[in-house]
Amino acid sequence: MFSQDVLDLTIKKLKAQTANILTLSNLFLGCFAILFSINNNLKLSVLLIFIAALADRFDGMAARKMNIESELGKQLDSMSDIISFGVAPALLLYTGVLYEFGAPGAFLTALYIGCGALRLARFNISENNGYFTGLPITASGCIATLCFLAVPYWPSPIFLFIMLILSILMISPFSLKKM
């Protein structure tokens, strides 16, 4: 009898933390993507960012389906997103191409991360009305990561422009319907 109660309680606690576990998976994948970028293993970094995007997609779905949405989960998701879709893609592009431009490359890398953080902070204090304001950081991070795959084919200066445009889009006032 006692072991059944312990098992039931453990399953109940795991269910309650499912979304947070997925969110932390997103965070860990982003951290490893950063570490692999630093160690010049850029292809693995790309893969980890895309897997983090899947974890990010499923954490919100799990929270809604299981009715376990929480303020803690919302904050944890934003902190994970700034790592996985702000810092990781920015560092990937910096390490892969933007370092060639010195200060302008470093500035646009930092600008991208700052705009991503601002966008997430704005999201966290806004009412849930079914719309995103500005380009979501997950989409921006995935676009930046996809663009990285074009480094051998596109002229290097275009990546400065891409980082600037993505930065502006994240903090712009346009509305985008949530999916």
C-alpha cells in the first residue's frame, strides 16, 4: 500500500513538471550549442539549436494539454529561450562569420541578444491576447541558424544585415497570430 502511494505521488509530481523538464532540455541544448560554437564545432551547434526549438515547441504544448501552465514555467521558458535562440545563434554566427568584421560584428551580435532579451521581457509582461508582438525569438533564432548554413555560399557582409534585420524584427510593433 505504501509503495503504491509513493509511486502515485512520484507520477503526479513528474506529470506536474513535464513542461519544465522540456524547458530545461531546451536550456541545456542551448548551453551545449554555445559550448560547441566556442570549440568551433559549428555543425553540431546548429543541430542542437534546432533540437532546442523542438523542445521549446513541445514544452508549451505539454503545459497546455496537461493544464500545468504556471508563472514559473513562463519565466523559465523565457530564460531558456534567451540562451537557445538568443545567445546560441548569435554566437554561432559570430564564430562562423561575424568575427571577420571586428567591432561591427561584435556589436550586431550583442544587439541581437539584447533585442531578444527585450522582446522576451515585453512578452512576459503582456497579456495573452492570441498574438505575438514582434518576431518571436524562437523564430528569429531558427532563421539565424538556417542562415548560418549559407555561410559558404553568401557574401559575408550579408550576415551583418541579417543580424540587424532580425534584431529590429524582434522588437518591432507588428502583431503575429500565435499558432
